[in-house]
Amino acid sequence: MLVTNMDAPTGGVQKNTRLLLSGYAGRGIATFACARNYYGLAKEEEWEGTQIHRSPVAGSSMALNGIIYLADTFWWLIRNRKKYDVIHCQQMFGPAMAAAVASYFIRKPIVTRITTVGELGEVGEIRRMPLARLRLRLIRRIARWVALTQEMKAELETLGIPSEKISIIYNSTEIPDFAAYSNESRTLRPSLKLDERQKTAVFVGRLSAEKNIDVLINAWKLVIVRYADAQLLLLGEGGDFRNVEADLRDLVKGLSLQKNVHFLGHVDNAKDYVLASDAFVLPTRTEGMSNSLVEAFACGAAIVATDIPANREICEHDVNSLLVPVGNARSLANAIIELFDSPKMAKEFGEAARQKAETELSIDEMISAYLKTYSDAIEVTRQ
């Protein structure tokens, strides 16, 4: 598996990488990973049965580090070619380019997974990058593609990639032993310092511009008109890209919401907060497929999400969630209040969400789908 960064504690690509590698090792499959060494870790290391190789990182130059990763990973693929049968690339940038160049010298099938769509999507980005024409030529050497949604698959097809080469495989997550709104979930509140009497909603993810958390904060000003002590928990940090955490903190202060909106930063037990809350909210304007949304389904949470294609892939309005227009604080507030007003409806939505997670979003389901994709890629390459 080639991945730019697998060591960050948060991030969808990182979560998916760890889930896949751990799942493959659990099925007795030999696994290797090539990543960039952003955190000064060991160059060679074993993690849960996976042999990890980390490429050097030289300062903050993206271009220089891209060249280093390409060269180092290319050489690793060449000298270790007898150890693996398929190359899995997480995203179509550095990892896919390294694999495509190596494929001129080794006959190994490449499977590439893309993770973003629309204004921040990989398809649009690769067309804007330096050497775009060469990059687009190189991706023709990829045997199979994985998209997270139908929207993402359609974007790949605009590059001339045949539909039959693209599999749709949802993100997945571990399913907790118990669900939200159960007696067990309520026992979590004291340890999380949450007041049982206060209505609570939670957001989990990066505090970045595309998540539209400013809309959620403005909506919360409307929520507290009805529920004066309602609490909004923001789990996550700003990160390296499109970081708006400082602006969001200023907005909370400007709206005098310091007693109602709480920045908790990165937490290792995010699912506990989702299980213990009355609603999970995802106000984002663009997504590939949100890992935090998938985790909310697994928790059996009552979900409010924006009505965008990626969310509609698993969210069904008035069945397992409430969908609202993008950027509309009033609609977002009304949906949250609707769940707060009706715990019975919230529990029913949560039960439907968890059932979908158990049947379509399990780790076992995801692992099996990827292994079939690898087999297809290997068969095509041998022909």
C-alpha cells in the first residue's frame, strides 16, 4: 500500500489505511506500506503485521518531498517486487504516480482509491497540477479504481476511465457493542462530563473551511432560543489545510456562545461522544465519504447532514437521518430541534442507521470488496 501519510492520528485516508492493513493481516495476507516520515518515526517498522517503510521528509517543500517520495518508493517497489502481488495506492497523486512509473519495469497490477470529489476533488486537482498531461498518461497504467460514491465514479469517468474498471466501495468502521439512546450509552455521560439534562449535539472532523462549521455555529444561536442550555461539541482540529479554527473561535465569542459551544480538539474516543449525544451533525458542503458520518451510522446516532450527493449515498431523509440544504443555518437549526423535541424519532432514525451500518458498512464487507478488486486487477494484468 502506497500512502502519503499514514501516521497522523486523524484523517479519513489514515483511518482507512489502518483498517485495511489490519484487516488484511487478520486474514493472513502479507502487507507492506510505503509512507512519508512526517513525524520522525523509524524508517522501517512493523505495525500489526504490516512492514512499514517511511521515506525521508526534507523541510516543508511539497515539491521536493514529492520527488523524494517518488524516487524512494519507486526503488522500494523495484527491489521488493518478489514480495507482493498488487500495489494499492491511496489517492491518485504521489502514490499512484510512483506505482505507475514502476509499472514500466515490473508487471504488477495497480489499484488506486480516490477520496475527494467536486471542488476539492482529485480529478479536478490532477488536471491543474504541474505536468498534468504526463500524469494523465501515467494513470492509464492503473488496472482498477476504487471510488467511494457514484458521484466520484462519474468524475473518474470524465478522465476516460471505463466504468467497468471502477468499483464503488464504501468506507467502514468498527461497530460498537451498544448503540446510542441505549441505557449503556447514557452511562457514558458522567465520564465525558456531559450533563444528562442538557441536549447535546456533536460534530466530528477537521475544522476546515469545507465543513461549514460556521453555519453550524450560527444555527446553534437559533437552537438555544428553544433549548437555552443545549451543548454543541466540536471534536477535531484545524489541520494543515483550509484551517478555520481561529475564525470559528472568534465567531463563538462574537455570538456569546462560549457556554454552549465547546472545542474539544482531537480525542481518541470520539465514538463515545457520538454514542452519548442526542444528535450527530455534519454541515459540510463537499465530501468524498465522511468517515465520521459512517461512524455515526455505526453508533446508531440520530443524524443531521447536508443534502449533498456523498451524504445521500447512505443517508435516507426521514428514514435514518434528516437532510438539510447546504449553508442554511435556519434549516439546520430546525432539524436539530426536531430531533431534540422527539427522542422517539431520534431513536428510530438511529436504529435504522445502525442496521445499515451492520449490513453495508462493516469492516468485513469492505475488506472482502477490496480483495475481489485486487483479484480482478491481478487477472487483467496476467492476460
